[in-house]
Amino acid sequence: MEGSGTLEVLLVEAHCVQDKEIFGKMDPYVIIRYGHQEQKSNVARGQGTHPVWNQRFSFEAKYPSGDENPNYKLTFTIMDRDTFTQDDFVGDSVVYVKDVVSLGVENGTAELRPAKYRVVRRDKTYSGEIKVGVTFTRN
């Protein structure tokens, strides 16, 4: 079955193991990627290692995805906003959404309730958790 629709992402919160700031608290934000599409969350100013966003994002999704996003991968990159220097990388998390997209194309809608996903540094060591939910609605 083929189809397209909207992938809605609910970015709830995160728990980071280490605060990247020497003075004060981190100002985390998240870059969310699906295929060639990218969006950024608000900066959780001064929220340190326990930022809360409760923010929604929409991405266009196709099934089958073809070359656009063959792995149906949603990538969440947590960054620490810095004023005078380059923003710091905190960690990445990947959520594979093929099943929710496939089920949504078939049934009209499908949902992954908000759950915690592991966040890792570039060397794959544990950096914390991010809580997100995903809903796919067929066009």
C-alpha cells in the first residue's frame, strides 16, 4: 500500500547526564530531522539537565519513502545554546518510525505514545534520555 501524510512529533522533555556549562545552567534545544526536513525547538533557557519543551512539529512523510528517508529515521540532536561560542553538542537519539507510518497509511492514523529514548554522544556513550511521541495521519 502506498500513501503520504503528516508525521507529527511531540517533543516532551529530556534528561541529560552532564551539564555542558561551567557557569550557570545549559540552555538546551533540539534539532529534529526526518529525511531532508529539519526543524528546531525553542531554547529551554536556564533549564539545565532537565529541559521541558512540550512542543509539536510536523513533517511530510511518504510510504514507501524511497530515497528520501529509506530507514524512516527521526533524529533528535540535543544542543546547548551558547551566546559567545559555538553551541555544544549534547547527544543524539534516533527513533525509527516505519511501522507507525505503514500502519497510518493502512488505517488512516497511527500513534507512538510519548516514550523515553536513549541519547548518546558521538562515541556512543550514554548521555541521557529524551521523551517524544509520534503520530502519523494519512492525507
